[in-house]
Amino acid sequence: MPELPEVETVANGVHQRVRGDVIASAWLGSKPEPFKTGPAEMADALTGRRIERVYRVGKHIVFDLKGNDGIAGPQWIVHLGMTGRLLVSAADVPVPAHTHAILKLASGRELRFVDPRRFGRLAVHWLTPETAPGDGFRGPGHEPLTISIEEFTRLFHGRKTAIKAALLNQKLLHGVGNIYADESLFRAGIRPMRMAGRLTREQLERLHTALQVVLKDAIALGGSSVSNYVDADGVKGFFQLEHRVYLRGGQPCLVCGTPIRRIVLGGRGTHYCPDCQR
């Protein structure tokens, strides 16, 4: 599943390509799974709207829309799920299989949502006249890239769960997934099965720094393409070349040479160095 850096990369790429364009029409497929808002309601909400901004909230991509009258319209919310892709294409490029939505833009291009496994979701988030700027769709947890060390420390205080599981809890930190939890814990020198509530302030400070550094580095490299993730142009990311533990089970640690260990923790494959992480 695309995580924060991949979603950020897609959102930034789409924003650069379609900001200011107008949605001339919307075609929505017949498979019901991707649509949290009904297709007819969604097509009506999107058609004729100008795309003002595209950005990430947690693992969601948010489109801020406006009408011809300049009044803020609804927001279009895209969750990529496990295999979802959001592609900006010329109209004459063949439509990929498993395309569930096509927004035809006034510029002549198309914005396509493609998802073979149909775990992605599309929705319209309606705003009220009382909604203040910036108070639209919100994720369930804190933003990992901007959370302060004080807030970060409070999140894990007294939690009787493994720190890896706590990092994956989207109600605490939205956007962090399996890849970046493993990589951040390695860089912080913390074993993933350590109880979150027993970590010291110094350990949490290391983890806070490591998490933000890893996420920013991954964004700079376009995310990790370990499955079928590609950006808005269909291009793979490069951060998988920087992985130090994720999917390296049995291989020597790049720091100490000890074989990387793979376990299952909370139902998720988890990778760590038994020597570097305590």
C-alpha cells in the first residue's frame, strides 16, 4: 500500500500538472467498491469545477475545487488503497485496464484513477458555508512531518502495545506504514517489539527525528517502488534503494553485518537488526 511519501509524491505531481484546470466531465466505472460517494452524485459534484489545489492528508489525496462563481466547492478525496494509481494522461493514450474514473479536463488531458484490486476509495467531502479556509477534510491522526516532539511523546505515553504497532496506528500518526515504520525504528536503534509506553524520552526523541528524516528523504526520492507504485507520470520511485532493513530479511545489516531478522508483528512482516536495535 502506498504510504505517506508515495502519496505525497503523487499529490505533488498531480498538483503541478492540473492546478487551474477545469473538470469538463467525469466518467465513473460500474464497479461499486471504489465509490464511497455514489457515482452520479460524484460526477455532478465534480463537473465544471476548477482544481485549485491538490495535496496530501495522511494517506489521502485531497482536491480543493471551486465553481465558476469562485466559491469553494466540495473536495474530492482519493485513497489509493493497495494498488491504486492516479495518472495524468493525454486523451489519446490508451486507457489502462482497471480504470474506474476518468476526469476529462478542459485542457484536453485526462485524470485517471486505476486500481486493479479495487481497495482504493473515491469520495466527495462537502463543505459548508461556515467552513473556514483550511478546515476541510482532515485525517484521523497527527501529521508525522510536522508533529512536535512534545506531541509525539504524549502519543505513546502509557501505551501497552509494541512501538511498531503504535506507529502504524492511523489514529495516532496518519500516513506511516510498514516500510517507514521499519526504516525509522532501525535508524533510531529501537526494536519494533519494544512496548511503546516504556520507551524513554531520549529514545522517543531519536525516533521522532528518524521518522521525519526517513519520510523527507523518501519524498525527495519519489517514494519506494516495491510493488506496483508509480507517480502521476507512471514513473517508479527510488527510495527502495536506500532501505536498510525492509524486505532484507536474512541479508547482512549494512551497519554491523548481523543478518536482518524478519518476524510477524501484529500481522505485519517486520524487519530489524538484532544487534543495532535494542
